[in-house]
Amino acid sequence: MRGSTIIVALVELAKRYGMAAKWAVLLAVGLGIALAVVAHLAQVQPQVAVWAQVVLGGLLLGLSASGLYSGGRAITSK
């Protein structure tokens, strides 16, 4: 599941850059809502789907290059 992996990795990245752990759940929920809205818009507007795919692909590439994707993937596959 791409979305959950991206959320886990982005929350972990935020914590590494100093975000207090108590905000992790709120950030994860906010990111989940944002991804759900983008997914819905992608169904309604085909041009949004193209850009969403580009942005999410870029996020996955960047997170995998930094090593966060593999860590998030290990967490979400359990």
C-alpha cells in the first residue's frame, strides 16, 4: 500500500527533523486525509490523476533514496 508507506515515512522524517512525537498521530491523520482527498479528486478529474501519480512517484523515489521507504515498508507489511 503506497499511501500508508508514504505516510509512515513522512511522519518519521518529521520526527527526525524535530517534530515532537505527540504530534505524530495528528500529522498521520492529516496526511491520510490529504491523500484521500487527492485520490478522490483523481477519480473525478483525470488531469489530477496524472499530477498525483507524478508527485507520489517523486515522494517514493525521494523517500527510498533517503532510506525511509524501506523502514516504512517494514512497518506497514506486518
